[in-house]
Amino acid sequence: MRNLLFIVLLSLPQAFSESLEGLNELYEVAASLHKKGLVGRAEVLLKQVIQANPEHSKAKALIRRIDRRRLAEEARRKKEVLEAHERVTKLIEKERRKQAKEEAQAKWLMNSIKTSQKVKPAKGEGSGSGLQAKVHVGPPVQETRWKAEAREAKAHLSAGRPEQALNVIRGMEEGILAVTQGKDLFMRASAEVKQREQDLASQIQRVREAPRDEDVIFELGYMLLERNRMPEAIKQYLSLVELNPNDQAAHVNLGYAYSRSKQLDKAEGAYRKALELVPDFAEAQNQLSYLLLRQNKKIPEAMDLADKAVSDSPRNPDYLHTLGYGYYVQSDYATAYKYFSAAAKKSDLDEVHLHKALTEIQLGKTSRARKPLERIANNFGEFSSEARAAIDKISKER
């Protein structure tokens, strides 16, 4: 998934925003949003302050604080996921061992039944001593949920009723097959999912309490985009552009949600609306460029938009990646590799490193491409299948 930069509409005049006083006031707005928990919107404002004044120490310090907090949160969530995965693995292994024991017990009882069907008690003898002796041969019944059923089967067997014992054992086998069910529910109950659901519920409640607060609606849309809940994100951003048709940031995020929902014509329209409002809006230029390039249409316009975005923010890895992709689709692999390499130094997104590796293959640097492709394939993410296909192609060509 491409890393969408969420830009906030600024109604301040350019001259005012570029002045020291204006930048300080803009920083105060960002700091206030940060205190309210609207981190995404605050971060975008801070980046605009730093872009205007790279030496603005307060903005840089707050950005670093946000980055550290994000890294710490990501580390915490990864740890929780790993711990949840470990618990699931242990649970499945425990149930597997239990299942193996129960299957062994069931097989033993089945063998006993088959033997009892051959050795029938003489008329008037009752249960028959031969059968009673066989009941006590073999492993002991384990202390499980099926202990009662095992005892019942033994009782039927001892009394010379092998058919009834067989019916009980068949019921036990059905229970054994159901032991490992429910592990998906266990994963859903992991700490990460719970926390994300709580955060989202809190933001939804904020919107209910302030249904016309643009910042609160924007942040809810942001959270829905992060969770890949595109229909709901579209609904929020449509309501936002209805409240404020001149919010170019809302139009860009609406376009992104449409793009992820495969509504490409609507996505293009939203991006163009943002550029109509602010013609030099770098994020809208970049998103529209990538949308066109992915569809392999209007390549000259797409390249012009990508060039403008990179000229505005030459260190932005998303913009560098888009421009590199433009050269890639035109088979200019040497130039594409230059931009992909620059983007990969500042981005850990699978998509960026995948495109860099694919370009390395085109340039004959196959050995260098294999390691990142294997890492992407093992992530089981959006681009893992494409990475595995590239690995298979390399292996066949060797």
C-alpha cells in the first residue's frame, strides 16, 4: 500500500505563512492539534512549517517526538502480535497432542470392539470374562472432555454390547475433529485488534458529539483509511467536502479512498478537484500521477505532474518512487533505478523495494534483487504474490 501523506487545508495567505510570526502561529495550531490527539493532521502542519523554515527548532522537535511515539507504538503492536501468534501456536500444539492421544485411544477401543465381535459370550454367561479382560488392556483413558464417553464405551464393551460402544466412539471422533476450531477468533481477540477498535470507537463518538467539526471528521477518515475500511472513509470525506468544498486535503484523501476501492474515475476526479483548488499541491500532483501511471494512460501528463511534485519536495520518498515508476513503465530502467534507490533509502514500504528489485532484474542485477524479494514474499502482504512470481522467474532462468 502506498504511504499516503495527509495534507491539511491551510487558509493562511502565502506571505503570512512564510513569515516567522505566521510560522510560529502555525506551529501553535499544530501543537494544539497534537494535544487533542489529532496527530495525523498536526504532523502535516509541522511538515509545512519545516518546509518553509528548515531551522524551526520547535517544529522539528515535535516531529521527532511524534516519530518516536509512532515507532514505539509500532514496536509495541508488533510485540503484541508476536505474543498472540506464540500463544496461538502453543494452543494449537497442545490441542494437536491432545488430539493424537484421543485418536490413539479411539483406535484402541475400535480394535477392542472388533475383537469382541468375534468372541461372543456364551448363552446365560452375562458379560463374559474374555471381554472383561480386554477392556483393561492398552493405555489408560486420558483426563479429557471425552472421559465420560470413553467410560461409557468401555461399559458397553464389557457388557457385550459392541454396537453401542461403536456409536459412542464415533461421537468421540467427531469431537476430536472440532478441537482446533476457533483459532481465528482467538487472533481477533489479540491486544492489537482490541486497541485499534477502541481507538476507532472513541473517534466515532467524537464525530457524533461534534458532527460539523472538520478536524474531527478528517481524523476519523484518516483512521478508516489506515484500517482499509474504504467505503466508510469515503462517506466521511464526502461529508467533509460537503461542509467545506474548498478543503483540498479532503479531496485528496477522498481520491485515495476511491483509488483503493477500484473506483478509478472518481479518484481521478477528486485529485483534479484538489489541483483545481491549489494547482501546485504536490500531494495531489503525486497521487494523480501515480494513478495515471498505474493505468498506463496520459503518460506525458503523469510525468509532468511527478516532476513537479519532486521539484517541490525532492526528498519525499513517495514522490521519488512515483517518478521512478514513470520511467519504469517507459522501460528507462537506468533512470528508474536511480529514483527507486533514492526512495528506498527513506522508505520501508514493500512496494518501493519491490519496484527497485524488479528494476535490478531488468538491469541484470539478479543476485542483488533476490534478498529483498524473499523478504517481501515472506511478509504475506499486498505485494507478496508479485514478489514470489519474480523469484520463480529468476529460479527458472538460472
